[in-house]
Amino acid sequence: MMINHGQSRRFWLRGLGALALATQIDGRSLTRAADSPSSPLPTAMRPLLRPRSLRPGDTIAIVAPAGRVAAADLQQGWQWLTQQGFRLIPGRHLFDRDGYLAGRDRDRAADLNRAFADPQVAAIICARGGWGCARILPLLDWELARSHPKVLLGFSDISALLLAYYERSGLVTFHGPVIASRWNAFSTAAWQQVLMAGTAATLQNPPQQTHRVIHPGQAQGPLVVANLSVLAAMVGSTYLPQWAGKILVVEEVGEPVYRVDRLLSQLKLAGVLDQLAGFVFAQCTRCESPGDREPALSLNRVLDDWIRPLGIPSWQGLALGHVPDKLTLPIGIPVAIDAERAKLQLLEAPVELRETLDRR
């Protein structure tokens, strides 16, 4: 079914009948939470919070914290999740529009706060990326995530939320498909492996995926995953984790190589790269330099210039980001990487398994 913009709200609210069931939370409390965000605990005092694993019958909230959303773009992801037995509810402002944003900052933040506050919601999946997540960070209630840990999933601009919730709340967040992504066989299997099976799995590329070793070796450390531009824009803020001993995985889209060069130089000058235990440059989709510019360095050369001198295990090429095949990676979970094999091994379960919780 094709849905035009005029049908968007009617389709999701009437066809799915979900918005009325979204929450019983008092909207005024969400306004107060957004206007007066809670202060985070010091990192050393904050335990790592794993959300519970997902299973059919769980409720998933769909929110749009960044760019404006077209209903037609959500149909494949929405259909697949529904077919798996999940109950999906749209945020109250899912189809709002404010220029290139999905509504006003305070409304996008309220949808996210509301989803965390709702005890019936097991997971929050973002509709799409775009731009806008950094604008709402000061409006988010970190205590809600600490009190009600649940799966938060997305990528691209959603990286700002994933990093901030990890740093401010200690919540394990998940870099993976948005609703508007292609939910193909590889991506859905990877999603189920991490969020439903929830085991300390080995995560690797599909067989056809190639990779290039930047510096050989193996390393271990907590995993951090982000869009490179979003990460660089957050440097100097209070929403990023401490970097000592981390394994950093980044991806990018639509940036000429000279801009990738600039972004990596920013991470180097800010002291981020020198603290890492390992590095993976997953993908750079549509990052060729414009043909009308002066001769450019290759992406391989730029990565070698900035990453190889670090002497840490590192490679280029991982199924992640703005590509059809996507792994789902848990931010904050300790991992072991092997650069020669392009392998990432989870050292701990990324979620709390229901069976374990039921025995407590």
C-alpha cells in the first residue's frame, strides 16, 4: 500500500489503532522532565544497565527524535516487527513536522521520555535518522532510563542518543536498524541474535563483505559505536563517555574524503584516538570526493595516516551503517576484536535474559 503525506497520520492512528494505547502517563510530568533534566551520576558510581531481552508479545515504541518522517518509509520495518509478534505503538508526535525536523524539540523529547516512563514498553526504535537528536539532549530525563532500562535502537543521527544515554544513564544502547531501514535477512538475523537470543555472540560480516586490515592484532574493551560526523560534533560536550580502553566503531555517509580527514583529525586533536584499544571504520557510503575538486587523497590513505600510527588493532569494512546489511551492536558491552578476521566477539550478554530475570 502506498501512503501519501495526507494519509500518514490517519493510516497509522486508524489502521494500527495504536496511539490511544501508547501511554497513560500525565503529559504535564513529561514537560517538567524535559524542562528540568536530572543530573547524571559520576561515571565511576554508575553500574552498566542492560535492558531485558525481547520476545514476541512485547510492546515497542516508535519515535522520531530527529528528521521528519514519511509513513510510507516505515512500512517494511513496521510489517516485519508486527509479523514477529511485537505490538508497535507510535509516539504522539511521530508524524509532526517542523521544517526538516519531526516536530518541535520539546515534543520529540517528550515522546522519548514518555516511552522510557511507560512500564509496558520493552523497546524504543527510532523511525529514522536525519538531524535533530543533539538538539533535544538537554531535554531528556536520564533518571527515567536508569529506572526503566529498555532497548534503545537506531543509527546515524541517533548516535547522539545512543552515546548520551550510555554516558548519562549507564544504559547499554544498540546501534542497528531504524524502522525506515531495509529489514533484510542478514539484518533481521543479527537483530534477533543480539536482542532476542541475547547471548555473548560472535558478530561478523556476511560472506561477501570484504575488509582491509589497517593494523593487525587483537584487543579487548568496552564497545562504542557512532556515526563519525555526529561523534565529532559532540566532542567537548558532557554527553560522551570516557575513552580510555574503548573499542571504537564508526561509520559515515555522503562525506567527501577530505571531510573524513577533518573529522578524524578532530578526534585525534581532542585526544580521543590516542586512548582507544581498538578501532574499526565500518563503512563510508557515497564518500567519493567530487570530481571537480583538486586531486584527493584516498580513504585508505587517510585512515592509514590517522589510525595506523596508533599501533592498535584496526580494520576497515564492517556491515554497519548506511548499507543494506547491518549488524546490531551493543554500546557499552565488553568485546574482543580480531583485525585480521574482522571479527567482533561479545564477552558478555548484551541484554538481561528473561529466564534469568524470572529466577530472581
